[in-house]
Amino acid sequence: MRKPGVQMPYFGQALRGVYVANEQEYKRISNELSLQQSKGEAIREQMQAMQSAILEVASAIEAIEGLKKAKGDTLIPVGAGVFVSCPKPDPDKVVISVGAGLLVQKKPEEAIKLLTERQKRMSEAMSSAQGSLAEVVQAIEKLTAQASELAAVEEKRNVRSAKEQAD
């Protein structure tokens, strides 16, 4: 049993140093985990936006392909479930945005080609984002393992210290 008033200064100082080092390491891991989680969330949001854009392009391609089938008045979607009725559209003209607010008239085949290229670029960007997300997940798993290791070492140290104090 340990006698009251008897201290082991070196041992106590060593434990305090380990505690401070572990606390600093916990803070570092916690900060890094927060950073990685924020990064992962941002990538996930970008991927959702890209997926929506890919689906929108697919819809546009389908609509352009359906132009030739139009026989009379056509309903044109303007958003939020609202449609405008207009006379039979010209199946040989499509107006497409080329960026920076510029609209260009194209033949349907050319518009489909441009849209297909956009879709391909977006799919490639999506694949790249998936790779980045996988790296973030891997970093989070590594940090979580480090934190668990640190906690296990600290737990062993606390159990050992409690036993020594009981002796």
C-alpha cells in the first residue's frame, strides 16, 4: 500500500508529460477529423450537384430527340411543374447555352453532340470526386484508428496507475 505524503516526483512528472502529449495528440486528431469530415461533406454535395446536372443533360438530349416526333402544339417546361403551350417547334433548330449567358442556335444533332460531351466531362468529374471521397474516407478511418489506439494506451496507463496507487 502507498504511504500518504510519499510522492514519486519523477514518475508523476513523466505521467503528466504523457498526459499532455496525449491531450495534444487527441486535439490534433480531432481537428484533422473535423477537417476531413468537412471535406467529405463538400465533395458529397458536389457529387450530388453533378449527378443532378448529368440527369438534366440526359433529359435535354431526350427532349431534343423527341422534337422530330412532335406533330402539333407542344408543352415546354419552364420549371416548378409549369408548362407553356406553343405551336409545333422547328425540328431543325435548337438554342443551346454555351456559357457566360451566350445562347447559340444549333442543329439538333450538333446540340446532342455538345450535350453528350458535357455529360461525359461531368461523368469524368464525378469519377474524380468519387476517388477524392474515397481518400477522405480512408483518412478518416486512419485517424479514427489512431484515436482508438491512443485511447487504449491511455486506458492501460490509467488501470496501471490505479493498481500502483492501490498498492
